[in-house]
Amino acid sequence: MTRLTTNDIKDLYTSLQEWKVTLEKQTGLSLLNIAALAGDVSRGRVKSASWRLKVGVVPVTSGLGVIDTFAQNVAAIVELMQFEAFVTEQTDVAGIYEAYQREASIVFLADDNYFLAINTAKKQIVENSDATARGFVAALDGAAGGLRDRQVLVLGGGRVGQAALNCLKTHGAISVLYDTNKQVMADYAAAGGSILRSIKNMKDYELIVDTTPVGNWITADMLHPKVIFSAPGVPLSLNEEATASLQERLIHDLLPTGVITMLAMAC
Ligand code: 2YG
């Protein structure tokens, strides 16, 4: 799983409005709709939670430490969903205590391995990989006008890829996995899953969820001319030319789609 850097996200909160408008146009869905669909919760539940629940974001110093602006960006994305949110002054355990004292019902926090949203009022804990996969599959569903009985190629069989495969099943899609790791492919095939043997056939797929953590390896001629490419994977696999040729058929961001889905699931 890729670790974000300050450089990746330091200006993210300045482009959140643009991200919102673009994603809503690409999917034909509001952010509330995407988050609720992805989180498999009702819009009403998210809406009413936004009036009732406060969200605290706690910077965590363990491992490689705090990523400058990470907590602030998470809070800004939560506020975009009309929730009240704050970043705690304290970090780590003191920060969790502060969030509780400031009456946060949902706490977001991340170390180098897990990024969680915890609902302190009820037994609800949400992990970013699962939420991110759900969010990008929901966005693909919107952009494709439905995934039922449609072939969807999943690139990468890691934590996000496996979550995407599970989620695609609930959308009624026919998913196919490609991973460079032969063991991952063998395990998936042994469990009855369909696999793509050669990446050369990627161009047969109009719908792709790309979870790979490798950048700049896909060129436009490797893709179906009408492909819709939903890419939670960081860095983006498409090279510059492919990115330019896809335009609004590329769904990609570094943080917000996963965070709005975590929020919906934690309500
Ligand atoms: O509190 C902080 O500032 C740091 N402890 C945050 C560390 C986050 C590390 N994880 C990542 O960078 C990504 N896995 C986050 C999710 C990326 C979008 N899928």
C-alpha cells in the first residue's frame, strides 16, 4: 500500500471543490449519493448524522511519523460532506482523549499500516482500503450507468484489489483479476475467480478498477478506446498521454473518495 507524502497532498484541500464538481459530473451522482452507495448506507442516515455527529481527526506520530497536512486534508474532506470536523491539538493517545473530550462521535486516525474511522458511540470501525475500493467501484458504477452483468477488470490483488473484487460481486459485475504476482493469480483462480493471463488483453475491457501501486506503466494503446478507468491506486498507472486521452473517463484521487466512504460507513 502506498504511503502518501506531504508533497502529494499539501494543496489537496484547495482543489476539493473542483474534485467534487468533476466526480459528480463523471458519475451523475452527488457526493452524498456516492458515499451512501459505496458505504451501503442510506443517504438519510448520512445526512442526519451530519447534523448530529462531530468528527475528530487525530495526527499519529508512530512509525514514519505525521504527514504534514494529512489530518487537515481529512478534516476538510469531512467538512465538504457538511459534518463539523476538527484536528486535535494533541497527537496519538492524547489526541484520541482530546477528541473524546471535545465530543467527537467519529475519530479518524492513521499509522503507516492502517487508516481508520472509529465511531466512539457504537461498535463501528472502518478501514480505508475497504472504503476506498467501495468508493471507486461506486463511482465506476455511476459513470458506467450500472455494473450488473458487465465485465470489470481489476488490476492488483492486494488489500484494495481484493476489497474491490468483493464489492464488484455485490454490484452484480463479472470481475476478472490481473496481478503480476503469479501466486496471487493462482490463489484467486483456485478460489474460482477469473484471471487475465496476459496484460495484452487489457484493451478488451471497457471497465477497469486499477489498484496497483506502480505509476506510469499504462499507455493509451494498451486500453480499450472507450475505457472507463477508476483508479484508487497511487501513484496513477497511466502515463501522461493516456491520462490526457481519457479525460473525464479517468476517475482518480489520492484521498477524498476513500474518506467520504469511510465517513458514510462510520455513521
Ligand atoms: O497522522 C499522520 O499524519 C500520519 N501518521 C498518517 C500516515 C498515513 C499513512 N497511510 C497513507 O499514506 C495511505 N495509506 C493513506 C490512504 C491513501 C488513500 N487510499
